[in-house]
Amino acid sequence: METKYLLPPKKPVPAAPALRVSYKDPLAPYKVAQTILDLLTPLGFNVRERGILCIGSDRSTGDALGPLVGTILSSSPLSRTTVWGTLKDPVHALNLEALLKKVAQDKNQPLIIAIDASLGKSGSVGMIEIGRGALYPGAGVKKELPPVGDLYLSGVVNLGGFMEQMVLQSTRLYQVMELAKVIAQGLLLALNRS
């Protein structure tokens, strides 16, 4: 009889970003919107229910990107779209799994766009990354959370690699707010065209 050795399953690698753009680029909102439409139109984005899952906490400046985007989006009229995660009601490590279970039971099975802050190299700070596939929330601070989303948007808010939690706490709010505005504007342009 042949002996088989089982290796632990490899954690899937997130898809390479389809777009990397600086929030300082004057065309960034339009590039974000066009990339969202390009990636999601084949998945029925224009007819399906949609969910925007904005992950993060209002207790950490750098981690507030998601809730800031969610707050901006929730004050705008969006058809067929549900927004989860705002400054008032954030979605974070403690309640993410419960929300995902609730969404999985939704008979409409919405298309999910996941948004979260990330840490990166010095040349990446201020970049917005968009890609098809799941986002891995908490990866920058070594948290094991379930992957989420059909599409991800990530804003690189600060440097990673050392004392990540402290880095998130000391991130400049101005930069996080500017990233949030560009991401929200791009999403609104895309969602209101479909």
C-alpha cells in the first residue's frame, strides 16, 4: 500500500491588480470606475444585486479607509446596492464572519466589492489597487480572516513590514481621507452607470 502525505492546503494568492493608480492622479476616479466596469460587467454587474463591503475600524486612522468609503457611499443614492461598513457601524475582525454568513444566506447572492486598507512598500503608499477576486482582510497585520469579494479595492495607507499595528495607528488621516474620496467617487461613477 502506498503512503500518501498530506500537506496543509496552500492559502490562495490574491489576483494581481488590474489597476494601480495614485490617489493624486487627477483621472484616478475615472480610471477606478472604468476598471470596475471592465472587471465586473462580464459577471452581470449591471443586473445583479451588489454589495460593497467596507472593512476596517474607526479606532485606527490607517484602518479607517473602509469605513470612510462606506460612510461616503451610504450618503448617496445607489440602486440595487447595499453598503456594509461605515464609521457608525464598522465591519472589522470581530464581526466580519457573522456578516459573511448573513450575506451567504441572501437569496439574491449579491456581487461583492470588498474595500480595505493595506500596507506596502514606500513607492506604493497612496496607491489604489483594484483586482478581480477576493480580498484578504487583516493580512497586513497578520490576522487570519476569511477572504471576501468578487472584486477588491485596496488603498495603500502606509509602510508595511514592521510594527504594522503601530504604523496603522500613526497613519495620517488626511491621506486616508483622500484615498477614501477617490475610491468612493470611482465607485459612484461605476455604480451609477450600470
